[in-house]
Amino acid sequence: MHAAAVVGRHRTGWRIAALLGVAAVLGGCYDKSVDMGETFHSAEAAAKAERRTADTRQAPVADGRLALGKTGRVLIRPDTRGAAAIAEARAELASPPPMLRASDETKARMAASFPVPEAEIAPLPAPSLLVAAAYGSDGVDRGLSQQSLFDRRGGEAPAAGDGPLARFHAKLEALKNGTRTEPVTVLHIGDSHIAADSFTRGIRSRLQDAYGDAGRGATIPPKVFPYAAAAEVTMNRSGPWQAASSLKVASGPYGVSGVRLASRSKGAKLTLSSDTGPFDYAEVTMVTGPKAGGVTISAGGKSETFSAKADKPGSTTVRLEAKADSVTVNPAGDGTTTILNWGTGRHKPGVRYVNFGIVGATVDVTKRWDETLVANDVKAIKPDLIVYGYGTNEGFNDNLDLDAYRKTAAHFVSILKAAAPQADFAFAGAADGLTKRSSRGPSCPGGWRSPVKLGPLRDTIEALAKDENAGFWNWSEAMGGRCKMDVWARRGFAAGDRVHLTAKGYDRSAESFVNGLLMPEAKGDTPVASLN
């Protein structure tokens, strides 16, 4: 199955670039399953093996070449006006501070409803937009230009419409070639496949092996629900904390993690230790308000207390800069401290892969999240790619309203896109799954049946991906198609419930996802995972 449709031809591409210029200027898993424990313990065993080899992982060494830069959403074709125009554009965009600006001529055309003459479709739009997208906000400072993206083997320019993940691919190429100094961050949201870090750990490790490790990034607080997990760190909590999951407790506040921990006691404590070496900073996202309590963050011999007081309810992300292997967080004792997520990071190029999921969740759970808090969280995480991972649990609901599902999903995606205009988007179609609880679906060997709504739901997700100009990966196709879950289970790649996978099943799935969609050379298809 091919990825979602890409941006249009030259005139459409120019207008999209112009719109981006305006923006720059202005600014899982079935909850009745009985085998989740099997899956979790299998994943934990894989995590321990990964930790034993983590210290051998090294960031890629810059080879002196500039980024290849897949640029389908912004770039049309090389500017034939030559080095003088590039120099003029760079002078216009010189820092400090680096700015993303459009020329007066471009702004005039925007104001006149984009009347672009036919002869002028070819020249490059807003040079700094692509420089910032691929190389980071300091790309202009470091002498990099849009023309640099054409200094590739053979000298050919990338074709217009290189795919819905063009900006993400360009950023990975810039990491590989040593021309990007900022991390590339992925935010993956969904159900238990993501909540237990089962599927996502294999994606993370492959991207970090290829492009460097910029740290763990944000993660959910510890022990907020069974089977919650985060690879590369060890987390714990002690003292009087009250945990809540938006799947079980409807009343908020909730951000994009969908969970929270709250306490009034200064004696309550959270600890996080890195399993992959020292980090450079620790962050906590907490609820703010007139009666909200702050936090004290301690790491590397440093300690700082951050207030959560504000005139009205909201949230904020606070950071302690400290080189350390572990961090401790305590309530400040000045009110009820409510923590939505926390994490660590490194000041270096590389990849961060954030997994936020809830066991048993459907996309309906997002209706319980505060849209302002979700937007605050996403802005703090600054993702370059957002992956949508809901669908498995809905697919086992024989009475699912597909139109309602699509409406809820599209609304949630719109919130994420508004908070992260710099991010590309991808959707993962639900994995194959089998049931004996319903007799309505098509039959499979061994007395199993395909859930009657699982296939149509996957088609709905793919259609949404196309509408959103996003990437799409078909998990069922990666497994070989309908009924193949039984084969995976009998060969040790899936759990006995025929819903979840084992550690090696998730790892094979992650390989297909990365190679088929995330790597710059990916064709946007769904490679069938090998069971050999």
C-alpha cells in the first residue's frame, strides 16, 4: 500500500510555500485481552538486552557532505538566478537572531491573493524556511543555504512533491551529514502497543543507531497504570501520590500524555535514572493555577524549586540544566502538585522518540484531554514528526461507528497540527488481529475470526491519512495480511490473545515501519516483515 498523496504540482507547491512563509512571518489494544502480561514481560527482556549494549551506541560521524534534503513540501526546483540571489537572501536573513522572513515582494503577492506569474513559478520560495527545516534554526548562521540542498551526488535537484514526510526526511539527512545541530524529535501517540513501549522501542533504537541519540525526551510519570513502560530509563515513585488515567477517570486535567500524578506532600518523590549514560537536563510538565503547587528538581548536585502559581489554570514545562545520570522530583509543598509528564535530554544532534499511550485506549479518550494543555505539551516537545497510533481497540468493537471515529480522529489531529506546524504526520494502520468472541467476521484457521470492523477501520485510517497529506503504514500488510496473526502467534511472534505481539514480533514490525516510511530512502510502502 503506497503512502498518502503528496503535495501538488508547481503552482500548488509555490502557494503552500507562501503559506508557510506567512506562518513564519506571523509567528493496542483490546482492553479485555488476557495476554498483555506476556507481551510486557517479553518486551522487558528485550529492553534489558538493549541496555546491555546501549553504551556501544555512538552518534554518527559527520562525513563532510551536505544534506540531500527531500523537500517536496517547500522546494520546487533550483533557483536559476545563481549565487547572487542566494547571497542576497542570506543577507536578508542574517542574525542575530535568526529569522524566518519573506521579502516585501513576496508579502505583497500574498496580500494580493497569490497572483504568481507563470514565468516565475520556478524560483525558490523563502530560502530560510527550508534551511531551518533541514538544518535547524541556526542553519543560516552557519553559512548553510537552500542552494546547499542541491550539492548532492550527481548534482540533480530533488523532484517536486517528494512525499508527505519530506521535511522529516530532510532533517534526518542533515543529522547524518553533520549539518544539523538540533535534535529531531518524534511524538508517537496511541494505545498499548505504544504505552508499553513495545512497538516504539524498536523504532527508537533503529533511528538512534542511524542518526544519534539525543536523549530520552518526555515520558509519562512512573506507575500511573499497569504495563506502562519507557525504554532507556528506570523510573520509580514513593510517598503519597494519586495517579489517574484518562481511560479510567474522566475528569481532568490531562495533557497529551493522558495521565497525571498529584500530591501535596513534600515527602513524595519521583526518581528517573538514565540507562544510556548522562543527560544534560531534566524537565517536568506540571499544571499551573492560583492554588497549584510547584516542584523541586534535583540532579547532578543541583536543586531548584519552580513555582506553578498562575492567575488561571494552565500548564508549564520547567527545566533544570544539570549533567547527571539520575534526577529526583518532589512537590514544593505549596499546594497540590500535578505532574503530566517529565523527561530528560541531551544538547546534541540525534533523535528523540517520545511514546505516549494508554493500555486499552481508543481515540475517544482524547475527548477528555484539555486542548490547551495538549497544545502546551506538544509545543514544549517540539516534534518534527507525529505518529497517530489509535485503532486496534476500536477494530474489535463490532458496533463501531466509522464516521464518528473519523470525526474524532480528525479533530484530534487538527489540535496536534495547530500546535506543531513544523511537524510532518504519519498514521499507522491497525495490526492484524483475531477473535473468538464474535461470530460476525470472516473466518480464519483454528476457529478464529477477523473482527468485522477491523479492516474497514484500517481503510478509514488510510483515507484520513490521505486527507491530511500524511504518511501511512499498513501494519496488517506488514504481517502478511488477514489471518496472519495466527501464524505469528504459532511461531512466537504474537501473544496468545492474537491481539498483541511478543518482543520479536514488535521488533520485526518496527523494522518494517522504519524502512517503509521513516528512512529518507523509504518508498512509502509497507515491507512485509520476515519471520525467519
